[in-house]
Amino acid sequence: MAELIQTFKSMQKNESEKRKFLASIQGIDLNDEVQEGPTFDDIQRKALGINASGDDVVSLQGSFAAQAGFGIGEGLGYSKE
């Protein structure tokens, strides 16, 4: 019985790989990886009009600067040109 179950699992895996291959030929990505969307901070930065990613120093403005411990005249020393 164990051999039969293993055979069915193998057949299922083979069919799944065939379907993924045929989909990739058509330009469809069927990876099982979950793609993460934007974080809450990314959306909040966009709403505040800050067009920089979270790892850019330009994004440290307003409440984000206060959260990071920076503020006006508190040592950031960066100006946007």
C-alpha cells in the first residue's frame, strides 16, 4: 500500500511540474512563493508625499524622522537637492 501512495504522489508531482512548465511557456508565473505587498510604512510614506524607499535617508521626514530619533537640527545633516 505504501508503494501505491508513493506512486500517486510521484505522479501528482510530475503533473504539477508539467502544468508549471506549460504555464511558464505562456508567460504565467506559478511559483508557490507568496509575494509580499507594500508595508504599512510604505503606504504611509506615499500618503505623506515622500517618494523614497524605507532604506533611503530621504524617507526620514516628519513622523518617520521622529520615530528614528532625528528631527530638525538633531544631527541628520542631509538636504534633498
